[in-house]
Amino acid sequence: MRVRSVRPPIYGVMAEFNNPTALVNAAREARARGYRRLDAYTPFPIEELAEVLHLPKSKLPLIVLIGGILGGLTGYLMQYYVTVIYFPINIGGRPLHSWPMYIVITFELTILFAAISAVLGLLGLCGLPMPYHPVFNVPRFARASRSRFFLCIQATDPLFDRKATEDFLESLEPREVAEVAH
Amino acid sequence: MADERPLIDEELQPEPVIAPGYTFGTVTDQIASVVLTRRTPVFWMACFSAGFALLLLLLWSVALLFAKGVGIWGIKIPVGWGFAITNFVWWIGIGHAGTLISAILLLLNQQWRNSINRFAEAMTLFAVACAGMFPLLHMGRPWLFYWMFPYPNTMGVQPQFRSPLVWDVFAVSTYATVSFLFWFVGLMPDLATLRDRATNRWARGVYGMLAMGWRNSVRHWHHYETASLLLAGLATPLVLSVHTVVSFDFTIAIVPGWHSTFFPPYFVAGAIYSGFAMVLVLAIPLRAVYGLEGLITEKHLDNSAKVMLATGLIVGYSYMLETFTAWYSGNVYESAALWNRMTGPYAGAYWFLITCNVVAPQFLWFKRVRGKPILLFLASLVVLVGMWLERFVIIVTSLAQDYLPSSWRIFTPTRWDWATYLGTIGLFLFLFFLFIRLLPMISIFEVRTLLPQAKIEEEGQA
């Protein structure tokens, strides 16, 4: 389903929890209620959350694989081009295409390109750098990077209803429920 | 699986790696407070000033080097490599422990690494920065360093890709880049923590920009965990390859004492040996001064000491094998080179290195020694000296006395050799203490995962 053309008045509703178990249970409950546009915020990675929220598998390994292959090809072909075509040096009739000697640089460039694509891929998939995001409008959200666990149901969710969703989140016994302004 | 005895499960329970009593909040506050405070400890001031003073010495000697050339050093043919390459190999070896801790121990799921990986990675970066300077300064015309890279140029020439020295350019520059990326990716969530906790507008702005909008979303973490594992998987073969390529600088040459197939593993073991020594030299004073004994515990010191002992034994074995090969090969030049090392003009350095690298670490067998930070600190200093001497002995003795006695010449370092070397120690201290003051020296989010309350309790689920 496409995002509604009319911008909802708020970004969503956010509940704050004390511990990771409460958050995972709350996220599971919200999924069971039919909410789909959910996001959770935690001070450290929690594997169970990705499962509960049914996040698709990360595409990063594919990006890194492609980066690595490109790096390897760049390394090998660069050396081939330089030693065989552009600047051939005949030393006692030894073959110009001396592939065993190309291994080290081919390997290093494979790693280099793969690592750079891992980092750029990470930033791209996370949508970073992002100068502004509405969740930071909740003053207590700063604790997501310290000790608190947040669940946010976005207003674009088809089931979202300002009152009903807030009541639902309150029923999960959070520390606090807050509206997230745009 | 079901009838497995519970006893085994209990034994497999890992013992806690950080002290009990911490919460997510207190861990965060304690580590972040080192950075987000106006108060700077006297210890920091002292170390930073010492580093800065030595950095000025480095600038002085490099300025003189640029003005007068490499003649200010003691290098003369046949000893063309001298201190510069000794220092290069020593520094880059020290860097290896950082990558080992951050990448290899991550893949092996060794959770105790979580409280020492950050500063060990920083150590890697700064050690590689120091290492990388030496081959450049040693080139004679350092300002033309870019000639080492293949780029279209009006001279119509290209680097020789069959030379291990060119491999080194690629290996070391890749290592520096990947180490930086790995370190920065590891920092992102902690930069977000500092952004959220800083009260100073300026600090919040700078940390905020560096954190790039990281908001601890489960979607971020999902990709983030994949990225860390992939980077660790890439850094692991890389770190092993870098010192292998460094050892190729020697083994591919036919100089007696260098031309040997066991150099790659020998160099890698030595690198990790000296690197862990540096980790201990840095960690022991830091944990005492900043009161981090609950996070960098005796267990971390004990484990690092054990790695040091294990790699030290491999290094000792390599010395034995080197001697054995020289004798067993029946090659007169090989055995003469070894004999010269043991009894010739550099015999003092050789036996001192054996004492430092082989005899001294044997004390680490004893738990009582490993449990005393001050003794560990001293042992690590001894190992660092020993490993520097090892690189010196390998490089200088083989070059000074090779095949033709008429061309033999003894190398004597000048004061500028020493000044440049001490200067890079200054650069290292300067950068490292800036890092301690400005960035969290322990990975906050990874320590949070070590707390018992980070576990999800699945009981009572529908």
C-alpha cells in the first residue's frame, strides 16, 4: 500500500519501556494486532526484534560481494593492462602475463573494495546521513542511546488511529506514551 | 540432544567478563563521562604533553630530513634499510593486535573483547600512521610518494607489480583504510550516545554530525550487525596478509638470513605478540587512572597475557627453526649469517632480544604474574623492546654482512635515527591521548550487550 497522499498530523505514537524483554513482547503484541508500520529503538542490537518485526534479510552481503568482485577484477585487470599492454618489460624472455605475481594486489583490492562497499552499503541501507528525523522531537528519546527501549507506531499505518493506538500502547504497560510530532 | 546432561550446560556457561552491578545507564555514564567532562586528569596532561614534546622532535627531524636528505641517518650501503624499515615493521606489527581483537575475536564470538576492542582499534590506526611514515621518509624524495601508485603520467612509466615493495604499498594502504572504516563504523552508535548526552551545544553539534543521524532503530541495527560481521570477515584475512606481505619484502630477496619460507607465519606471530604487549601497556594505566577496573577486568589482562605467551612461544619456536634450518640446509651463507648474528658485531643485540622475547615471557605461565598488573606492564615493555630488537637484528645483521666480505660495513645509528624513532612514539601518544579525551575509549553499546539484563527472557510467551 502506498503512503497516504495527505500527510497525517503527527509522525506517530511512541511508547517507552524499561527493559528489552518488555519491548520485544510489546512489538510482538503490536504485530499481532495488525500494525505493520512499526519501528523499535534500542541502545544495543537485539536479534529477536528483527524476527518479531519480520524485517527482510539485509541486502548488504550482496552489495559486499559485488564490491569484492569488482575490486578483484580491477586489481587483476589493472596489473594485466600495465604489465602486458601499457608498459611491457621483457626480462630474460619471462612471460609478461605473470599471474602469480598479481595475486597479492588482486587480493588487497578485493578486500578494499568490499570493505568500502560494506560501509557505503550500510549508510545507504540505513538512509544515513540523515540530518533530521521526527523521532528526535520526543525529548525522552535521547535515552534510546542510553538505557531505554522505544516502540513507535507510525501514523501512516492503515490501522493507525490517534486515540485507539495510544490506548493500545498504554495497555502494554510502558513507562510513558508520547506523540511524535513531525 | 534432549538427554544431554545438565552438568555440561552449566560448565559451558561463560563466566561474566565485566564486574557485577552495572546497568545500561551506569555503563553509559561511566564511559561517556571520560569524554563529556570539563575536568582533565593530570595523568592525561602528562602523557599528552610528553607525546606532544616528542611530536615536535619528529617535526624537527623530518624538517631536517627534507632539507638535507636521508644522509642524516646512519644508513650507508650495504645497510640501506637501517632504523626506518625496522621501525616500519615494528609499528605495523603493533597495529595487528587491534585488528585481531576487533575482527578475529568477533568472529570467534569471544565476548570479552567488547571492552578492549575500541582502544585497540584506535591503537591500530595510529600505529599504522606511524608505520606508514617510515617507507615514505626513507624514499629520499618523500614528496614524490605518489609515484608508487599506478596513474597515467607524462613520464610514461608504471610501478613494477612483480615487486613485493609495490605489494606493500597496496597492502598497507588497504590496511589503513579498512582499519579506519571498521573503527568508524564501530564508533557510530557511540557517537549517537555522545550526541544525546552532551550538554555543550558545540559538542552536540560535532558528535551529531559524526553520528550522521544514527537513531538506534532496529532497522539500523539489523544492517549494522551484518556490516560488522562482514567487515570482520574481510579484516581477518587482510591482517594476516599485511604482515605476510611485509615479510615478503625480505623473503623474496636472496639476502642470507632473509630468504626463507617460514617468515610469513613468524612475522604474523611476532606482530600479534608485540601488539598485545602494546594493548597491555596502554590498558593497565588507563584502567587504573579512569577507574575502569570493572569494565577492563583482571580477566581481560589475563586473556591478553595468555595470547602474548602463546604468540611468544611461536616466536621462540621460529628462532629455533631459523637456527636449525641454517644448520640443516648445509648452505654456508645461511649458516654464516646466523653465526654472525650470534657471535658477530651485533651479538649483544641478538642475545638481548632472545632474553626479552623468549626468556622473559616464560614468567607469564604463572597465574600470580598474570594477576599483577604492574608485572604485566613491565613484561609488556620488555616484549616491545625485544620485538623492536628482533626487527633490527633481522634487517641490519643480514645486510651488514652478506655474501662478499669486502663489502661488509657496520651500521651505526645517528642521533637523527633515534630522534625520528622517538618522534613517532610521540606522534602515537599524541594521537592516542587525543582519542582518549575526545571519543569513548570503550565501546559503550557492545558493553551493554554483555550485561545480564540485555538477555531477552522468553518464558511465559504465548
